[in-house]
Amino acid sequence: MFHPLSIYVGLRYVRARSHEFFVSFITWASLIGVCVGVAALIVILSVMNGFESELRDRLLSLGAQVRVTEASTPGAAAPALTQAQWRAAADTVAATPGVTAVARYAELQALAVRGTEMVPVLLRGIDPQSSASRAELGRVIAQGQLSDLASGSERVIVGAIIAERLGIAVGDSLTLLVPTVTDSGAPAPKLREFTVAGVFEVGLQDHDGTLVFADLDDVRALGAEGTASEGLRVRVQSVLGAPAVAGALRSRLASTYEVRDWTQDNANYFRAIRIEKTMMSLILLLIVAVAAFNIVAMLVMVVTDKRTDIAIVRTFGAAPRRVMGIFITQGLVIGWLGVLAGVGLGLLLALNVDTIVPFLEHTFRFQVMDSDVYYITAIPSEVRWSNIVAIAVAALSLTALATVYPAVRAARTAPAEALRYE
């Protein structure tokens, strides 16, 4: 099909003559349409990848990459795991390949009370001396220090939204109410007054508006038997490798332990992002599809205009497949030039979003991500080469398919019928 003569003639047809202005216009419109569609796909997906990574980083800033908790047993309540069992589990987890740090924790549901204001919070007890706690909480503390938490100090570090809602700052007192019940089943809430030792800010409602940190021993002392959930928080070498590490831990630990990784804890967030990316890709791919239809229209007009040339070539003995090669070559050159230009333009824009967006904001005096509304004020971008390859292959396939019908129509041209009136 792609005989050298077919390729040569097809390349000649790419350059429309001066009296073929309309064909030339549609040729350029098709090329620009493919270019714009591919570039838009690359830029939009790169920005969505950037937002996905930003959200993942914020979720995991205080969320466990892997959690080991006590497995829930249906029916009769099983006895709680002892401290010796937790220490043995921590040693097993620390020896697992891919694990970088392990820390004990305990959590309680509580109410933070300040005057007449009350906020439901999750009180999390941590070991402030552990490397895992320093890696997670130490880098997001806006006021105070992690070292201020100590056993028996009755100090807490609260989220920025909690501090704003309750009107508290470092050094103020904060009352925590923990709902418990007596052996007879009667409610017996516990009240404990803590001192605010610090304020952290992640930039995510789920953390800044719900979490309160205290020393692990203080949380254990505050919670009645069975009210505090204990476990291990595990940090791994690669965040994306957390599911594999979690699988290894399930095989190493007894069935009395339950292992969950961050992809399970935040499945709804990332499922929604994947759906949005898929739908956005399909919508933007329609731009490339419209450009491909333009290629079909352009080639059909070229075939109609070149009926005499096709007939002459056929009378010289050219096979139908060589005629098909001429017009497939012409369509592929136009489409693939558009794809290459779109990939180049898309990469240029996606890799320089952090420069282009501030320039546009300064020039036109508007702000894309208002700091009063959004936690993320800069538009992130992350180029993934798997996306680039997928977009390029999809666009190349669409433009290649667009050449089939006009090429087949050209190959079926009857020489005698085309030359009858010449």
C-alpha cells in the first residue's frame, strides 16, 4: 500500500495549490484542531494530576500510609490486645521490607468545649518522640512545638479550624468531654481540661477541623476500658507502594490484627478524581474527533477533485491499494503533524503552568484560586508520560481511521467513468 510513489504523490497533495483555497483552509483547520485537542488534553490531565498529588500529600500528611488495628470480631466481644502483643506486632512491622517507621497511637471520639462553643473532634494520642510522629506532625505545626507534648503534661495540639471556631490560641485552656458508660450502661462522660500547646495547619478540612493531638499516655488515661481504639501507624518508603507493604503485613501478622492502607481509607476521594479525569478526557477527545471529521471532509474533496489524476494513474497500471496509499499518506501527514504539534504545545504549557498562570493573573488582574475560598492557591501540574503516550496513541488512531473511507473511495474510482467527459 505504501509504495514510494504513493508516498511521494500523497506528500505532493498535502500542499494545496493556490486555486484550491478551500481545501487548503480545511487542511489547516484539521491540523490546528488536532493540535489544540491534544494540547488541551495534556494540559488538563496534567493539572488534574497535580491536584490529585496535592490532595494525596495533604491527606497523608496526618493520615497513616498503613494502619494496623485490632480486628473486629462478630458476636461476643474479644479481649483487647495487651501491650506486650502490640509491642511484638510493632517489632514485626518494623522488620518488614519497605517500612521506614512505626508508631503506636490511640484515638478517642470527644467534644472540644470552650465556653458555649462545642466542636466534635477526634483525639489522637501519639508518641511525640517517635520518628513517625515527627515526620507527620512536626512539619505542619504552625504554632508551638511537638516536644511540648509529654506524658502527664495534659497538653494538646489542635487544628487551625478548631482553634478558629473556639477562639483559642497557644496557652489557652481547652476542655475535652469523652462520652463513656458505666458497667450498668449508664452514661458517664469524662471531662478533662487541657492546655493548648500548639496549632497545626494542613490545609484540609478533614484534618484541620477534626484532629486534636495529645500524648499517648494522656489519651489512654482519659479513655475508659474499650473506648479508645489503639493501633500502629506505619510509614513506608514509597507512598504508591503502600498496598504492597500492607499485603506483606497481612501475611506476617496474626488474624487478630487488621491492616489497611491509605488507598482503602481514602478510596472515595480518588475514585471521584478518576471518574472526573475519565469524563474530562472523553469530552476533550471530541475536539480531536471533530478535527478527524475535518480530515475526512478534506480528503473526500481532494478525491473528487483528483478523479482525473486517479484515472490516469490507474490506466498506467497502478493497483487500487497504491491509490489508497496516496490518500492515506496525505491524511496521516496532516493528522500526525497536528498530533506532534499538540504534544509539543501541551508539554510546553503543562511544564510551565506555574509561570503562565501568575503572568495571566497579573496581566488581566484576576485570581484563579482565591485564597479566601480555596486552600490550594496555586494551580499544580504533574506531567505523567503514560498519559502523554495514551493521548498521542488515541489521537494518532483517530486520525488514521479518518483516512480509511476517502482512500477506499479513491481506490474504487473507475478510470473509464472518470475520463468519459475529459
